[in-house]
Amino acid sequence: MFSFLKPSLLKVVLFIALFMLSGWFWSIYVISRISDTFPFGFPFQFFLAWGPCRPGENCSEFNGLYLVLDILIWYVVGAWIVSRFKRNE
């Protein structure tokens, strides 16, 4: 049932591409709407920075659980896409 999740080079490369592109496109979208917020991560925003920030203040936050969930979601999506294309060949 979950054999499509078995790692391969193509699945890992697709996962990395999906993970990076989704976060980048989400960041571009949010920055175009809200100019002083800089997020990364989609569907879960695991890193957020905002500004302007006074010297000595921490104007960012990170959520490790959301990072793990993003990684899992995009790996499963990538593995599913690869398995669908492999099946059609």
C-alpha cells in the first residue's frame, strides 16, 4: 500500500524541488501583499521574519514541527507523482 514511499533518487530530487519552489512562491506571494513579512514554508509556514527590526531584537520565529510536516507532505506528494508517471510508462 505504501510501497510508493520507498526512496529513490528521482523522488528525493522532486521532493527538494517541490519543497523549495512552494516555499519560494509562497514567500513571493506574501511579500507582494504584506511588505514587511518574510515567510518560508508551504503549506505550513515554518520560518517567519518581519521588519523593520531594532538592533538587538529578534524579529523572526521558527517552528520545527511545521518544518517536519512540510518535509513529510512534500515527500509524499513527490513520491505519489513519481509513482503515477512510472505506472503510465
